[in-house]
Amino acid sequence: MATPKKGRKKKDIKVTTGTLFVNTTKNNTLINLCDQDGNKLLGWGTGLLWYKWAKKNTPYAAEVLTKNLLKEAQNYWLKEIGVVLRWVWMARDGVFKAINEIWLIDLLYIKEATPIQFWGCKGKRPKRN
């Protein structure tokens, strides 16, 4: 008699619209797919593709990662996504190239969520004599 596998059960989730959060930094690219309520469905980084060091931030790595994530999102019955971008680096181009090449999912909106510094940089402190 076989014992059942322990671990998480994969839920049968059906989501038609979702949000793709793209966080590009100087060293890496992270992509998260969430539903309308903000629950995370999938989340990957370019290190998952065995890219190391500076190659993790290239547009090509972001393109391959986005293609893989959107193909996996088909298991959730995803039809429409909105894209929320954070930080300004080169990997953003690869994300849009991948969305355009995969015609399975429609793009609803693009939103910029990069934080803007308030009141500028901290000033120099006065010298003590």
C-alpha cells in the first residue's frame, strides 16, 4: 500500500484577470503574478533559469522568465493581465517583448510604481567647532 505524498496540495484555482509585478534591480529581475485580491499565484526570479551575476539583469533573461511564467499561468486559466513596473533598469524591455510574442494573454494596463524621493536628498550637517 502506497503512502500519500506529504506537502501542499495544489488548489484548482481559476483566475481570469491578474497583475504581473515586475521588480527590476541592478543585479536581478523578479516577477510575481497575483490575482485581483493580491494573492500570489506565481513568483520567480532570473536565478531560477541558472543565470549568474550580471546576466540576471539582461533583457533576454527577463524575456525567457516572463515567457515561462505566462505559459505556467495558463494552468490558472489566465486571460488578461495588468503590468506594474518598479525601478528603472534594462530588463523591462524583455518583459514587454515576451508579452507581445505570447498572444495568449491580453494586456489591460501598464502602471509605473517606482518610488519618488520626497523632499530630495538629505542635506549636509553643519560643522561643529
